[in-house]
Amino acid sequence: MITVSIVDDEKELRESIQTFIEGSPGFRCVSAYHSAETALKHLPQDHPDVVLMDIHLTGMSGIECVERLKTMMPEMQVMMLTVYEDTDQIFRALSAGASGYMLKRSTPARLLEAIKELKDGGSPMSSSIARKVVASFQKSEQIRDEKANLSPREQMVLESMARGLTYKQTADQLGISIDTIRTYVRRIYEKLHVQSRTEAVAKYLQH
């Protein structure tokens, strides 16, 4: 029997999921909460196998709730169940400690499958979410490869740019001429495939 708790401030949806889980063989919904604050008080006593957590709750967000839950109970398995699929929300939730990320439009059968997968040690994600994670990883790898092509001195110049130093300040710091700095900057732009200081710094920060 897989025990599940739900944290969602949409009453109809919360009750709908609760009813569906209760009526599914091998699953039991042990609790359902409308806020992160209430969930934090009771989930440690409920000890569910899996927590289904919405992101945008009234009051404390679901992401902050996950972070606090994982501090209190590191073994607790949390799956975000949300309508949001932007990359920032996904990675914030996963960084907070969520092990799965499913969209609310997922079919009931897929949701049950995801709950079981999470309980068995997997990291279930809706296909569109998985694609975003892969795309972000590939972009990160590309930026890492591009930055690896920079010489040590070019990397130092790029770091100075990221710190907001002027060409003169960078030249003084490195003991070289401003013209040499300009040459390094031009090479940096070429290697990172960018057209401006802002784009170069953005890639540096992404890495």
C-alpha cells in the first residue's frame, strides 16, 4: 500500500485527486492540506510515502515547503504537481528537494504510475518537463565547452568583465595594455559566439 498526502490550495482539485487515489487499489490518501504552513505541521506525523505538492500556494510557496520538509525529513519523497512548466520553477523545485515533477493535466493513470515510480526510487517527470531538463543540460554543456576553449588569460578578462571592471581597470590589474584587453575581448566574443559584453557575461554567469 502506497500512502499519499496532497498539498494544494484548490479545493475541488485537491478533493478530486484525493477521491481518485482513495479509489485506486494499492494506494491510500492519508491527508490533504490547503496550505504549506498546515502541511509542515502535520506531514511529519502523517509519514506518507509520497507527497504531491503544488507550487503556487496561498502563503508559503510549495518550493519553500519542500525545502523545509526535506530538512525535517530527508527521506520524504516529494513530487511537484503543478500547471507551471517554466525552466526556472522546475530547477528551483528540484534543487529544493523534489524528486519528481508532474503537470496537473497528466492523466489519472499516469499520475498513479508516477507515484509508484517515485516510491520505487525513480524521478518521474511529464514528458514536456523532461525535455526542458534535457535541453537545459545540453545548453549548460555547450556553454561549458565554449568556456573551456578560452585561454587562462581570456578567462581572467571575462571574469573581470563579469565583475563590472572597465577595460582600464582590467588592464591595470593584469599589467597589460588596453589594446591587448580589446584583443582578448574580441577573441572571447568569437569563442563564445556573442556580440556584446552583456551576452558574454550572461554566458559566464550561466556556467
